[in-house]
Amino acid sequence: MASRLFVGENLQKDIANSGPHGLTYVYTTETCIFAATATHVNVVPNVAEDDAFVRAESVAQEVLRRLSETPVKGLGFNIGFDVDEPSEELNQLLGTDDRPLQHLGLSTVSNTVTRRVNDRDHLIVLSLSLAPGEPVRIDVNHHWDVAGAESAADILSGNTFLQCRANSIEIVSALYGVSMEST
């Protein structure tokens, strides 16, 4: 199916072992990555450009159209950010006093904070993670429970991926004082 989704595009194919999901078939173009296992399909923009987000969404719509009899239970958009210079809000949220751990001979590998919020028709999961010497990782997951491929396809109308990305940037900026530019 993937080869037919990318007709006329420079398509690279790869097969990888993904552990409990078995083999992952990965198809990559200049704008989009399509990865499929026996139980999951992921469509990802290959670059942070509007055209890539639109292309990834159109591929996801086509997959859902072709899999109309497949029991789809959820649809999600995952947007990730790496923050090299954390704001005061992020430092306060992720900062911890390691002295009690150090007394026990332990050290922190990473700090993680997760927040779940409702946004009208879907759930947003905000995950923050900080590991020593690494940038702060912020993941924003927009998740819809759906009752099949048709319900999932209905959500993908009108640049939903771009809207989720813009919403994610707005949330991260408002909550954590991080300014980003949308591309």
C-alpha cells in the first residue's frame, strides 16, 4: 500500500525490528515518513514545514480511507520540542533537590512531569523531561478516541495537524514561558 501512496516521489524503503510489534516497514520521502507494524501505523512529517504537515495528514487520510474496515481505536498527533535554554517556569517545575538522594548514594537520571488536559473533543497530554546535560524535552500529544477509521478520517479535515502544532506552540508558550516560532 505504501508504494501506491507515494507515486512519483523519491521513496526510500527500510525494514526494522521493533520489538513487541514485530517488523516495522518504513517508507521515507522528502516530506513524510510512513511506518507500519502489524498493529500500528505512524505518519510523520519529515521536516518542520507546513507542506510536510499537510502531506503527512493527506497520507494519513488516505490510509484511513483504504483501511475503512480496520478497527481503529485512536488517533493522535505528537508534537515534540527540545528547549536548550529553559525558562524560569520550566526550571522551577523540573528542578529538584537531590541532596536526600545523594545521602543514599543515588543520583537523578531524569525528571519528568506529565499533565493531562481536555480540549473540547480530545485529550492533550503534556510531558516534560529533563536529564542532566540534555535540553528539556517537551512532548505534546493530542489524542482522540475514535470508533473506527471513518471517525478518525473525519477528524483529519481542515489541516488538523497544522492546528495541533499551532495549539501546541501556544500551550507551551503560555504554560512554560518558552517562545518558539512556528514554521
